[in-house]
Amino acid sequence: MRRVVITGLGAVTPIGNNVAQYWHSLINGISGASLITKFDTSKFKTNFACEVKNFDPQNIFEKNEIRKYDLFTQYALAVTDEAIKNANLNFATLNKDRIGVIWGSGDGGVTTFEEQFGEFKMGDGTPRFNPFFIPKRIINIASGVISIKYGLRGINYTTASACSASNTAIIDAFNYIRWNKADMIITGGSEASITQTSIGGFNASKALSTLNDNFSKASKPFDSTRDGFVLGEGAGAIILECYEHAIKRNAVILAEIVGGGLAADAYHLTGTHPEGEGAILGMTLALEEAGINSSEIDYINAHATSTPTGDLSELKAMEKVFGIKPNANISATKSMTGHLLGAAGAIEAVACIKAIQENMIPPTINTQQVEPNFADKFNFTLGNSQQRNVTYAMSNTFGFGGHIASSIFKKFDE
């Protein structure tokens, strides 16, 4: 199996529109929650979300291009551009037949679908749709557009495994490079789901926080008073390539990916297994593939969405895998970014890689009363970031339908 390294990162998040801004906000514990500006929420149970701020597509695309792309694709192109520049890539000097794109998204062009169908329903029944309606809304279009823009003819597809979609994409990219099916893959995920149907639908399933009077404190993972997650949006991109390919082009290697565990809860349509059985399997498989013991993990970026049942099942799973008082610091960056659904794994992978680079653990903010049965069992990083050596970091993501994805990143060592 070939070694797979990370050479480029990109991020557009509710707390920063590039990696530097995002990381600065993470370690300083800044909340991305704000009142929703995209539509009138006066009749909704939840009036807030973690929106991306000050994102102007006109700084990236020509006007005639913007109308072709849903916001989730715009986010994907923006973070890919940053990651490519960060990796100092010149595709003219590389074999583009061996470079692919594996992207992740849960909702795809839901914004476009909602807008276009809404206009149709308000009309007289005459079907007047944007000629780009179909390519704007289909979930695979982001990976296709990235490959078209850069002329990349390698492996190309999109994973759709709900909230674990982009972590699944990262693990798939890792595997294809290890198996010598590609030399480099642009991977990650994007989501733009802060819409009326999403807020309304998640409210109906009682998944969202309704703490409208104190929304900046609403996302509080592992807190015994948590009442649901805060919806977020954005994207993250990672350049993965085989070690030999990176060395040959004199790339700066940021970190290494060494393990990925994919599994299923096989339990419930939307709920996680109460004992975390799928999570246990996913984390265990990732550790086995990395060839390390659980005691060697220094940082766990928990899935921890701030839902009553989901957080509890993850805590039980981590206790089974890591034991009581493990070496690892545990934090939940969703307390700051909200839950980016299919893009969550991408921006959380970026957080893990930055934690390894900077030897810094980003905190969980807002959490004051950790679940009483677990408060003394784990090293929760609450309130403030913590300096410590980080050699191995694990990122957990779990999705509706029982999808499980756990990935492990490592400090690069020759």
C-alpha cells in the first residue's frame, strides 16, 4: 500500500472564508451562529443558523458563470481554488489522467431546487425553468465542475452518505491512491442547506435547537441541557497524493492520512444506535488500518452535533474504544461552526490537520454541564484551546441512515 499525504487545504465556513481565518476563529472559540438572513423565519421554530458571511461569488466567478452554479458548487470551487494554490499545483506539469476528484454532499443543489420549484408553484402551471436547473441541483455536479475547470480526467464521483459524506469521500480518495488507481485526488465536501425546507424539515423531526433568545450559545455538544443542533453551511477541500508523487514535485507535506473506518449502525432511519455500535466499529477499523492503539490518538474531533441521543451514543462508543481517561483530548468544533451536514467531515478534517500542524487543540465552546456519567471519564477541551503535541488525530462523522466514517491523520515523518 502506498503512503498518502496531504499537500493542500481550503475552507469556506461560518467562521472564516479561508483556512487561516477558520483556524483563527476555531482556536479563539468564536461562534458562527447568527439570525438567518436568507429567508423570513418569523413562522419557524428556529430563527438562527451558522451562515457563511461575506462570501461574494463575483470575486471568484464571471457573472455568466455564477448563474450556472448552485451555492454548494460555488463553495466547492472556492475551497478547491484555495487548496490548489496552497499545494502549489501546476497541472500542466502533471499527468491529469491520474488526478481525480471525489467530493461529498448530503443535499447538493437544494437551494436551486427550492427556488425553482417555488417559482413554478407560484405561476400558472407553465413550466419555465432555468436551463441550468438540472445541473445546478444534481448532487454530483460539484465534482464534475472541479474536474472540468482543471481538466482532471481521473476518478470522479460524489459520495452521498448524509452527514458522513465528505469524510467518506476523504476515505475513498485515500483508498484509491493507496491502491495505485490515482496519484492525486482533490477531495472534501460542500453544503448550502440553510433553506426553508431544511429548517422546516429538521424542526419537524425535532433535531434543531430552538434557543432563539441565546442562539450563540445554542450549539453545546455533550452538555446535559443541549436541545438540538445548529445548521451550518460551507465547504472544505483537501489535496491528497501519494508520497512519491509529492516528493517528485517538491511539495510541502502538511500531514499524512493513515486510516479510515467505514461502517453502519444498521439501526434506525435518523437515530444513532443507543450503544454506539456502528461508531465503535468505524473507529476500531480506522485504528486497525492505521496500525496504532487507541492510546496513541492525541485528539478526537467528535461528531458531537449537540443532539440529546446522538452525543450520548458517541460518548458510549468512545468509552468502549478508548476506555476511561484516555490520552486523547476531545472537542466538538460544531459548537462554533454548526453542523455542515455533508460538508462537516471536510472542515473537521481541516481542523484535525491544523491541530497536528500547530500542536493545538481547538475547544468546545458553550458546554457548561457535561453529561454527568461522562464528565470525569474523558479529557474534554472546554472553553479555551489547549497547546499539546498532536501526532495522531481522529475525525468522526455519523449520518442519517446509520452511515459511519472515522478517519485518522498523522503528523508527517519521513
